[in-house]
Amino acid sequence: MMKTSLMRQAAVCRAALTSLPGRATFRASPAAALALPRSSATFYRPSTFLIRFYATEQAAPSRESNPEPPTLITRFEDLHTLGVNERLIQSITKGMRYETMTEVQSMTINPALRGKDVVAQAKTGTGKTLAFLVPVIQRIIEAQPELERPSRKRATADDIRAIVISPTRELAEQIGEEARKLARNTGVRVQTAVGGTQKNAMLRKTRAEGCHLLIATPGRLNDLLSDPTSGIAAPRLAALVLDEADRMLEVGFKAELESIVSLLPDRNTVPRQTLLYSATLPKNVVNIARTYINPANFEFVQTVRPDDTPTHERVPQFIVPCRGFENLPATLLELVRRELKASYEDKTKMPLKTIVFLPTTASVVCYASMFRRIAYQDKDLPPIYDIHSKLSQFERSRNSDNFKRAQSAILFSSDVTARGMDFPNVSHVIQVHLPSNRDQYIHRIGRTGRAGKEGQAWLLVSDIEIPAARDMLPGLPIKRFTELSGAVVDVKKAEESELPKEFVDITNAAQKLPYEIISETYRSFLGGALGDTDRQDVVNEINSMAKHTFGLEEPPAISPRLLANLPRGIKGLRLADANEGRFRNSIGNRGGRFGGRNERDAAPRKPRDAWEAMEMAGAQEKRRPTRARATF
């Protein structure tokens, strides 16, 4: 089935990339996932199954028809054979302590160093960052040999030779950190431009230090390039890197990308190398490749094999059905304590370092606040961090860095960290409530079990979410787990003395939270955070949680505007009367379509038919309408 999918995708890519007049046509071999344009092109298939296709210039018939494929370099110390500067090699092998290349690094660095455009399909967590940074920085040094060594000579803000575009602030900051490590012993200046930070501070820093390599998010980069007063310009731009191209299109950056390219020098006037990296190759990514890539001089590298076992199939996965919403935080605390104890008793286990994903920004703030209060009393709990859209970029970067460095810690997060972020040694990914879709569930799991390390994935859901979970997650190796006592306690009937300790700790912490945090958390679940779960059931659950977890006699009130966006007939909500400033019970007879997720950083769900999903490259299987429901 996987091989058929890859062959179908080859046909789609061939048609897409040959639709432009005057461009070379594609030829797909049975093993190829994506064929590249060629007229007199040749191709070879390395023994590693990583398929490479070469495109030659249309007007070069004298070139050898069967060139020998270059020898693959698999160790960073051997990069000198490709002409890479020794200072860069020392930064990698001595400073960053990397020895062996990943497949995407081995397969893309050489063609990129030779000036070819590259389209690379590789799963997240496979070392794509170094794969494009090494050739980009090396070519900057080749163009300006004086940058081989650190210099007091000032660069300027309009001396940008390469731009890396990344979809999220966290990824851009992560790439910037890696680039600075790599360029540490050279004169190459690296700057980062992301949203959520002060634009003027970034401009002052760039004007003072100069910039050769700029890493940016699409929105901030478009703002800088389109602002004539910014001083940021790239009249001699030699390289453009699009990282996580599929993710950028998922979160709606197509217009910004088009605007950015229109503000860059014309490729016909100022030749430019383009490197495009993506985990999947849907049609819109292929269209970007067709627009930005030179069809006469590019190479496609695919490190996703039909017989690969995806990360999410190697990581043990468990689902814990909980009686109600009020059971979830206590069950999470019980699970954390259980796994902490296991790591203490068995020194062969990794220390507990977990990311807890929640469906809304407000719920991230709420859970992190509760656990911090508990940690004041329970010194066995590791440090607590959170990342979400309400934090400033400085706070997000600080928390991210602290979590990376921690041996044991808990990070509460929205989906801003679900894809691409490289947190070392994450032992557990715990998802509380259902994610927005199947792909998001899989991407979240990808934060653990990385680089050959062990990992576990847990999904904590209320009973009302089980039907939607079965529809969303069939075919995955998820096992039902029933050994957590907090999941099955009926809080409504149990006496306080009968409750597990975790319930007492949670309620004590929750009832000390500011009312604003409680009310925002309550309202956030009235958005689309829980997907297809019945809305009346959701209201019943959050009302019960308001009473039994937060200790409220009546649930927080909602605005008439929010009520108007809920389905007709919802019972049990309290309406805030804006004119009288008082609350009254809602009879729930307002109409309107159900609103979207209350989470700015979450990837919006876009429709995709089954045929298009089958045509996407990659070993990960996409959602299939005909697949049976999960049976956990």
C-alpha cells in the first residue's frame, strides 16, 4: 500500500512540475516517490534506498550521459573532502560533538555544496537543520573568504546572503541557536527575526552587528522586507531555505511567502539557490517547489522509505479513559508520580522528562499553575514550565531553553511545540484531552523516542471523548490502561476521605487559582477544542469540573456573543447580561454554528480528500475513511 502511495505521488508531482511551459518533463521509476524534471537527465539509486534524481541543464547535451554518483560522506570529520571549511568541521565535531551524519544530512549536504537546488523529504527529528546550515554557511564563506575568521570589520544590515524561513518562533530560535554554534569561529553574522518580539530591538541589534544569515518567521520577515525604513535588505541574496514547508502552508503562510519572494532579488538577475525541506509533499508544497526551484539544476532527496516504521509505531502508547473532566488533572498527577517513582527505582530508566499537551492556551495556563502550586509542597516533583501563545517570546524562549537543559522536568504546552522542536531526552508525551486531529496526535508523539532513545506516549481522555477517539485514532498501537485509581473515582459521590491524595492536592491548588484563569479555562472548552465530542456533554463536564475541581457554586458566566456561536439547545450555561451586569441561567436556545478552537498556535484543520492523502509521500499513513474504528 505504501509503495502504491509513493508511485501515485510520483505521478502527481510529475504532472504538477511539468505543467509550466518550457520546463523539462518528469520521468518516474517504479521506486520513485517524486521524479525530477529532466531532458537529458540521468538518475541513480543508492543502495541505502534513498532515491536521488538529477536534473541537467536542457542545453547541455555534451555532459556525460551516465555520470558516476558521488561517494556519500557519512561522518562529519570527512566533510573536508567536499571542501567544507575546517572551522565549520571543528564546530560540528568538537563544539557540537556530532560524529555520524543522519541520512538527510549525508544525502543533501553534497548537492547543496555543489550549488544545486534541493527538495528534501525527511521526517521531523532527522537533523535537517544541520543539513541546510552547513552548505549555506560554507557557501557564504566561499563568496566572502574574509569571513572564514572572526573579524572586527562590521557587516551591514543589507549584507544578507542567506535567509532561512521557519513556521514558528520556537523553530526559528532553535535554528538560530544552531547556526550561531556552527558559525562561532567564523566571521559570519547570524540574526533571528520572529514575531512576538520587539521589532525595534531586533533592528538595533542587526544594524549594530550586521547580518549575513537571517533566520525568520514568515510574518516578521515579510514585515521587515516590506518596510523601507527597516534597513533590512538582501540585494545579494544567494540562498533561500524553506524549512518545514508543509507546516508553513498548514498554518496559512502562503500569502506571506509569495510576498517575501516578490521582495527578493529576481533570480534571473541575482542567481539564488533554494533548499526546501518538508516532512510531507502535498500538492501545495509541490507547487511551491515548482515556483521556487530551478528545474534545470535541482535534486530530490527522499529519506522516507515505504518500509520505514514511523516513530509513533515504535513508541508504546496508552489511553486512560477517565470518568469525567474533574478526574483528568488528578489522574495526570497520579501518572507523573507513578512514573517518577519507577525512574527512581530502576536506574536503567530515563529520568522523567515529559511534555504535557493540552487543547487550549487557557488550559495550559491552568494546569501549569495548579502543578506549580503542588510542587511548592511536593519537592519530589520536577521543575514545571509552560509554553503557550500568551507568553512573550522572551518567556517562551527562556522556558524552552530551561526545559532543554533540564534532566527532569514537566513542560505544559499548546501545539507550538508539537512539531519540529528538538527537546533532548523526553521520556514521556502525555496528551490531556483529544488533539485536533490524527496528524496532530502523531506529531506530538514525535517529541519522544528520538535519536534512538526510549519513550512513552499517554492519552488521558474523559469517557465522553472515547467515541471520537475511536474514530480519530484507528490503526495505531494504543493500549487501554486501567491501573490509575484516579481515573475511575466518582467524585460526585465519594466522600473527601475516600478520594486519592492526588484529588486533594489538585482541588487545594485549583481553588487558590485566580478566578480569571478558571473562567478562561471554562470558556475555552466551549470553542472547538474537543472536535466532534457532543457539545451538551462538554458543557455538563465543564460544569462538573467547575464545581468539584475549582469549588465554584455556579459555573462561570459566558458572554451573549459566545453563546450565539454555540449550537442551538445547549443547556446549563450562565449568561452574563451586559446591560444589567448580572448573571442569569441560559435556556440555550440561541442558534449559530459552533466556533473554532480557542488556540492561536494550533494548526487549522484543512479538508483533504482520501485521494490526495494517498498521494502524499512518506511512510506515515494518513487518515482513511474506510478504516475501522479503534477498539481500545
